Amino acid sequence: MGMACASPDRSRGCAVSAQRTNPRGLPGAKERVHHDAMRSRTPKFAALTTIRGRDILRVRAFGVELASVWHSGLVCHTGFFVHSRFSRFAMKSKGLFRELARIIGEDGVLWRQEDLMLYEYDALSSVRQPDVVVFPRKTEHVVQIAKLALRHDLPLVARGAGTGLSGGSVATEGGILLVFSRMKRILEIDLENQRARVQPGVVNLDLSLAVADAGYYFAPDPSSQKACTIGGNVAENSGGPHTLAYGVTTNHVLALEVVLPDGEVIHTGASHWDRPGYDLTGVFVGSEGTLGIITEATVRLSRKPEAVKTLLAIYDQVVGATRTVAAITARGITPAALEMMDGFCLRAVEEATHAGYPMDCAAVLLIEVEGLKEAVEEHADEIEAVCRENQAREVRRAKSAEERDLLWKGRKTAFGALGRISPNYYVQDGVIPRTRLPEMLEFIGSIEKKFDLHIGNIFHAGDGNLHPLIMYDERNREQTARVGKAAREIIMRCVEMGGSITGEHGVGLEKSDLMPLIFSAVDLELMGRIKNLFNPQGRLNPGKLLPTGKMCGELRGGLAGGGPV
Ligand SMILES: Cc1cc2nc3c(=O)[nH]c(=O)nc-3n(C[C@H](O)[C@H](O)[C@H](O)COP(=O)(O)OP(=O)(O)OC[C@H]3O[C@@H](n4cnc5c(N)ncnc54)[C@H](O)[C@@H]3O)c2cc1C
């Protein structure tokens, strides 16, 4: 089950805001008192550190770390030789560490328990540790590491910023985690041909900022764009608020350089023409790191529109907002973005961002139209009329770029804002035909009552992509189990309505066992054959995307441990 997480990749200082009211790693007063007491009892040959609120006693002798003992006493490991789990890696770790260090240098390898903890989850609440984390700087490093993993039969998992909401970059079977935070160079910008060639670790927003002054941008804009990487976007085929008009990532990727699990490098697509033959770029986009490791991407840059108008339609009843969505597109207008937030989420967002959202309404629509100046004015007037026909109490227009940015800031940081009011929440990601939004909202309301839970609603309404956010406290196991059931009923309803189990957060680890709901056995078998072709031993990102037969309930921690989905 997916859950927006505090700061998925703390090591990168990710800008995504908090899910937990007391984020792990920031001990409260009680923890500090306990820690001080522990410190006073620590013997001289040991050192006490606190990582994510847990005390670790590191015992050293002759300059070597012999053991790390967690204060809970649950986990202990000795240097590099005895690991907390008996993984394939643990058996050979010392030699492997040396080999990895030879390839990328010692500063490119992390293996200590406390370092690995930073990489044991993404924005999903499931927890599994890799055995080693490596930071390649160039394609050749990835090639060498892939060959090494092949020789030693180790799992290999790629990771961008770790903002994924379906557990895609969690190393479910341990092994080597390749983190792309040191491959973040924009290699080439070709404005005349509207192309950019980038390394996979480039942060989504950084690419748009790099070409902004010249009047260009990279269109896919996930709400996590301040942190997530182009490699992650390609692997997840990510969308965002502007997907309605500009499509998802696949519509903006022209060519890829990919390292296969045996270390072979292939090039797909082309930056200037359509290559004949099979569309291998399309095969890799959305493959969630299960077919190959993306080491370079050539992407399309879009020209900024001449004019933009941002409208905020305010409703006293949710149904008015949902009816407006279908009514706008029925008039033949395709806004660039058409987002919905209900009153519950709005209040949390306004308290966190002071973006100017009303505190007393049932829902708002954030609507954006772009294009030529005259057309934009005309469409904005038409949209305003549709909103009023559907009982909008007020329709505001952003008067300046600052006001527009503030409204979007509120929308894009909404998940984080909800983290201020609930210890945990689960983000569902489903799709339905947008004409059925009113019916779906009613259904979610009935689920809220049935399971006695609070559910906030934030939708990419224009393309029928729902994100119901279910509030809970993971310390309450019984409530956590109810959240799992509620989330499952919502996703089943999406499927019954002719929709999908995910709109943009991907399948990952979380929803692989739901794939048979939308694909036939024949479809799945064919996908399995494609996977086997590129990833014959299944070592690349194991346990993701395709059904494994193992439920995610087998993972420890949070909803995944308690919820049935
Ligand atoms: C607050 C918040 C808001 C979000 N909003 C959106 C949204 O609006 N739209 C949306 O689509 N998603 C959204 N997401 C989900 C997430 O940000 C996207 O899926 C994003 O594309 C993940 O990028 P990442 O760099 O963090 O990838 P990671 O989470 O690190 O990895 C995601 C997947 O990509 C694979 N991968 C990463 N790099 C590579 C590579 N170089 N080669 C091969 N595989 C690779 C990983 O193995 C994993 O399977 C949101 C997440 C959060 C926390």
C-alpha cells in the first residue's frame, strides 16, 4: 500500500514535505532524555549514535567496527561479516565491497547499517534494506556494477530520488541499490530542435529551470518535481497536473541509453527522427526498472505558451465541482490542468501554505488554460460560465504570476500538508472515466462511513485520476487494517467502473498482485516473456510490477504489514 512519506530520500534533502508529524530521525524530548541516559552508560570502547530515533551502540576495537547493537536489541551485526539478514550478499560481502570500491571508489559505496537505513524505503511504507548502496558517476560504472552483480548472482535495483509511491525502489531481496544522485548532469541542450540529453539523476524541475529563460520547459510535472528524477519519471511513466493537455512522460521521451542486467549497453529511439522497427523506448518507459537501467535520456522540451490563465472555482457542494469537470470537456475545451481538492484537504493546505484558498467551502477546482492570448481569454470565459452553471459560488482568476505560483504551490505540496494533521495517511491512486466522478465521490463518502475513517480527496480530475487520502495512525493496528480494506474497496470500484489500478504512481511492489484485475492471463504471460527476455534471471528489481504470488503483507511495517491490498 502506498503512503506519502516524510522526505523519501533524506540523503538528498528532498523537498517533499512531511508525512509524519514527528518525522523519524528527529527525536522528541522523551527520546532525548532516554538517549542522554544511554550515553552516560556507554563504555569507552563504544560509541552511541541515534538514527531515526533508534539508539545504536557501535563497538569498536583496533580501529574496526565489530558490532552495532540496536538499543531494542532486535538487530545486531558484526562488521561486514555477520549481517542482520543472511542474504546472498552477506556471505561474500568483504570481497564484493572491495570490488565495488575498485569500480567507483570507496566514497561511492555505503554498507553500514545506519547508512543503509536511509535507503530501506521510498514513499511507500514498506521497509527492506539493500545490502549495499552505490553511487555511479557514469554509464561505465553501471556497466561494471551490472557485470559484478551478474557474476555474484545479486539483485540490482535502480533508485532516483526515492519519491515513488508504490515501493519501486525498495530492494525487496537485498542486493545492490544503484542510486543516481551523482549522475545528474544535463549533457546537452538543443533549443533549436527542442531536445535535451540528460543523465538519469537530473531532478525534474532542474531541467525546466535550466531552459526557462529561453522560453522552454519539460512538460511532465509530477507534484514531486522538486525532488524526483528524470530516470524515475521515465521508469514510472509519470504524469502530473498538466498531463490532461500534454500527456505523460512517454510522450516526451525520444531516446534512451540503457544498461541491461548483463552489462550490455543498448540505445533505443533517436533524437531527431522516428527509428523504424519496434518501439523499444516505449517498452522501457514505465517498465519500473525491471527491464534495464536507464543511464541517459533524450527528452522533448516544450515551448512555454504565449498566455496562461489560472482559475479557482469554489463550491459549497462537492457534486457541483465533479459535475463541472465532465461539463468542461463536453464543451470541447481541454484545459491544460483541471485539479480538484475537497474542503478537508483544502483546509490543511491553506494552514500549511497560506496560498489564499477559502477555508469554508466543500471543494475547489484549480483550472488552467494555456495557448494564444485571444483563445485563452475566450476559454477562460467559457469555463467560468460552466463553473457557475454548476453552482460554483465564486470563480477567481489569478491576477499575477506570483498568485498563480502560490495556488500551484498549495496543490503540489498538498500531500505534505496533510502530514501535519495525521500521523500517517495512505494515498490511493486509481483511475475512472471522468464522467463518473460524482458517483465515485459518493462511493468514497460511503466507504468513509463504513470504515469509520477520514478520507480527503485530491484528484487530477480532468483525466479521472483519483488520489483519495486515508488518514490513520499506524500504531493502531485495528485502524490500519480498516484502511487496507477501505483502500481495496475503492480500487475495486475503479476497476468495476472501467478504470485502472493506478493512474501514475505505478504498480511497483504495492499493486503487482492486483494486475490480474485489469489484465488477462494471456496478457500477463506475454509481459512475463518480455521481462524474461531483458531480465532473464529476474535479478533486476525483483518482486515488482508483475504478480509474484507473494502479497505485500509479507513486508514488515506500516500498512503493508497490516493491510490486505
Ligand atoms: C508528494 C509526492 C507527490 C507525487 N506526485 C506525483 C505526481 O503528480 N505524478 C506522478 O506520476 N507521481 C507522483 N509521485 C510519485 C513519484 O514522485 C514519481 O513516481 C517519480 O517519477 C519517482 O521518481 P524518483 O526519482 O523518486 O524515482 P524512485 O522512487 O527512486 O524510483 C521509482 C522507480 O523507478 C525506477 N528507477 C529509478 N531510476 C531508474 C533508472 N535510472 N533506471 C531504471 N529504473 C529506474 C526504480 O527502480 C523504481 O522502480 C509523487 C510522490 C510524492 C512523494
